[in-house]
Amino acid sequence: MTVKREITVSKGWMAQHLNVKFDRRYYFDPCYRKEIDDVCQDAVDARLPGLNALFSESNLGRRAYYHAGNVLVGGIQPNLILGMLLGAEFLPADSRDADISPECWKDRRVEDLPDPGALLEHELIRKFDEQVAQVNRKPGFTAIPPFFWDTSGRPAIHGVLTTVQKFIGENVFADLMTGPGEAAGMMAWTADAFVALVSHFAARQAAGIEQIHIGECSACLVGPDLYAQQVMPVLDRIGAKLGPVRLHSCGQSDHLLEAFGRMKHLASLDLGGETSLVAVRKIFGKDFPVSMAPPVALLSSQDSAPVLAWVENVLHENDGGDLTFLLHVEAEYPPGTVAAFCRE
């Protein structure tokens, strides 16, 4: 089976190589953003020839679905959008990814959260709706609405645990360990909020929803029992309402693989490079789609030998399974190491 590659390029790389800034206007003025994005994509094609790479958020947009007339509207990480709807301050950064003010819901109760359906009436959502309509009225242009990153019909959200950790801080883990409490209620609310928002914007995306990417970046920080009992059922509920799930977990996730395998709506896995593909294939088989990125420490090394050894080991463990190598090119990665990984 052929191993595929999907390569994206970061804002940090752009800031290092180009005179561009990712300020507030970049995120909230789609026409201005289109100008910047075109400059960035031209730089990717000129300076990283042959990689078929895309200027996009890590592991979200795909070059195969890139079209010159695409215009991202509300192209902001999912939990940042949801955080702003809860009152967080948006914090752009000229040379890297944006963020929001931390712990925007700390020391507040689940009962105070708005009804998920009411989020659609928020001024920010109405603004994005207006911008989508404005872009689509321009001949030759197609709006890519919030939570979507290309024309593939694969929206992205953060996982419920990851999002609640962002909103209330590290206390989420203690709360979950001591029994159902505020964190459990917030995870349930987060699922309903993302379902409402993604469904709303899917109606403005020609492809609808083919698959939903759930970035549960914090999953590797919890044990298998806690994940299976308190996190997985909420993610499965999202899958039941939005479609097959592409589940992302950062770091080493061997201890969670059996729990992942019990998800009813799981369609593919996107895993950290420390996870054992032997274990993955034992549970899911060769035909199950898996994507994997090399560990950052290997890509940051001036010596390309370690990342090439990682590739060789992954291919051996994969044993001919359905595999996609991922790479998000950061400013800190030596060009020689990136080139060696992409040639392998």
C-alpha cells in the first residue's frame, strides 16, 4: 500500500521568510486575509518546491482540496472561536498562531453557560455569516466558513477535554478524577456547542460534512479508564450527530488505543509519532487509516539521521497499512532535515 504525505507550513515559518504579520485584521477581514494567504502560498511553492505543501493550520487544510479562489472566513482555531463566544479576549500574534485570554470560564458554573443554540445569535457568528455571504457573491471566489479549512467537507473541532482544559485550566483533571462534576458538565456542553456551530456553518459549505476532525490533544494526559468512561462517550455523541470521526491525540497514546477502538463512530486516527504502530495495527488492522507526524525533537535536529531512522521504524511497524505521514513545517526546523524527511 502506498504511503501518503500531507505537508502544511506554519505562520512562524512565514514570519521568518516573509514580511507578513498575522494581526487582528488578518483574522477578521477575509479579503485582506486572502491577500496575505496568497502571498504565503506563493512563497511555499517557490521556496519549498516539489513538496505539494499548503500554508494552513497544522494538519487541517489539505493541498489536494486547495483552490486559488478559496477564501477563509473565520479561519481561527475552534476552541478560540468558542472561547470568544464565552467572553474570552482574542490575542493575535504577528509571527505565530493566535490565542485567547486564559481560563475564560474559571470559577464559573455549568449552569451559567448559554444555551448552545443561542450561540448562533452571537454578534461574532452573525459577522461570520455576513462575510461568508459577501465572499460567495464575488465571481470566482468560494468562502470556506469557520471550522472548515478547505473544500473537503472535513471540519475541525477541539476535543471536549482539550477545550475544557483551555477554559478552566488544569483543575479539569482533578475534577474528573474525583467524580462527575463541573468538568463533566462542561464537556457535555462543549459537545453540544460544537455540534450547533459546525452544523450551522456546514449548511454554508458545498461539501457538507464528510468527516469530523476532533483534536483531543489532551487525551494522552489521562488514563484509559478515565478516558473510556468520561471522555469517549461524549466524543462518540459528536460523531453520531456530525459524522465519522478522525480522532487526533498528541504524544504517546498506546495506553488509549483499546479505548479508541471502542468508539462507534471512529473512522481514522491521527497520532503522535511516539505511538506504536505495531499496537495500532494489532487493534485496528492494516486497512484502517492512520496519520502520524514525526516527533518535534527529531525535526528540530540539524542531523537528519534520527528522523530518517524514525521513518524506517514506522514503515516497518506499519507493515503495509493505510498510512499518511504528516509534517507541519515550523521556522525552527532545519531545511536539510525537512528535505531529508520529505525525500525518504
